[in-house]
Amino acid sequence: MSLRAFGGGAAQACARLGRVGSGGCAISLLALVMAFAALPATAWSNARDVATTRAYLTADYALVRTVSSNLARSESALQGLLAHVRSACPQAAAGSPQTPESTQLSNELIGTMVLTGGDVDRRAVRSYVTKVAGLRWSDQGVNRAIQAHVRDLRTLLSLQTPDICADVKSWATSGFKALPARTVSFARVFIEGWVRAGNQPSGLAASEDSAERVLAHRAEQTEWHITDFESEAVETWGKIMDALLLWP
């Protein structure tokens, strides 16, 4: 309701009471208008934040639930990558030194694994980004955290999965002196934008009611499955590095 409509309604009430023009009615009306103008701003802001948080947590939970349900397929994809390296480029880095270049290739391998294992989640990630990119809170810290997460996910979605065998072989051909330009570019962009599914900034809790807290808890519990999977994937990374004879 607008202030004009509210004021008109109150004036009509005064008229019905036969108090139009009386100081008491004028003062009462002024007090009501001032209260209406001053108090709801915070209430509206809080209500908007709660609604925004509900929309965000719904999208966040949908994403982590999809990623969690796809973990078996992601693991299969990583095992396929390991098998590919073992057959297509075994010991491709034999005799290589441990240098900043080998570290960049290790980072490229991590990125290759993230993109390979996460390929089944791309549609869900795009949906999440679409749903939350336009959300805004009164807390600027929450806004920055959410927008940074969206920006990093967009970066990951934009990357093409490298050919780790070709890039390690290229480095070996140069006498381990020069990396392919694509490796340098990919490793830098990937490491800067590498984030995981699931993101609940600390300030988000301030705009959660009981329903949102339940949803946030469910998302956090689901994220633990993803964390366990990522920890186990470190073993696969080590096997691929061993297959390549590459030092991190």
C-alpha cells in the first residue's frame, strides 16, 4: 500500500469519527504515517533477504544433490582418464626434473580431472548459475561471496578439457625446457577459478528462518559426500602422476 492510499484511508476514518480538522486526529495521523514510513524499511529488507536466501539455498541444494548423485559416474570418468594415460602416454615424462613447469603440468592434470569428473554435472552447474546470478542481499559481504562463486563457476564452464598426454609429450620433446602455451594459460586460469559445488557464506545464516536452516543443513550434509569423493580422487591423481613419471 502506498503512503498516499494509507493517508487517504486514515483521513476517511477521521471523517467518520467527526474529527476532521481536530488537532488530535491530525497528530494521530501524522504519527501513523511516520511509523509506517520508518519501520517497514527494515522489515521489508529482512523479508526480502529471507526470500532471497530461500531461493539461493534451494538452488545450492539442488546442485550439490545432483553432484552427489553423479559421483559414481564421475569416478568412472576418472578411472577412464587413468586408463587412457597408462595406454596412450606411459612414462611420457620419464627423466623430467621437478620444476615450476612440472608443477604447472600437475595443475593441468588436476584441472583435467576436475573437468573430466565434472562433465556430468555441467547442466546442473549452468542451472545453478542462472538461478543465483541475479540474487542480491542487503549484506554486501554475502553478495560478494555469491557473485565470486558464480564468476568462478562460469570460468570453469568456459574451459576446454586439456590433452594431458599431448602436453606432457610436448614438454618432453623440448628437453623439458618449454611448456605448450595452452598449458601455461590453462593452469593459470584453472587454479584461479577452481571452486567446488556448494557455497554457504557465513553471513547467509543471518537471513535464515527455521525452514532455511533445515535446507542449509541438508546441503552441508550432502557436501560431505562430495568432500570424501575429492579426497579419494587424490589417490587417482597420484596414480596418473606415477604413470607419467611426472613430479609435482
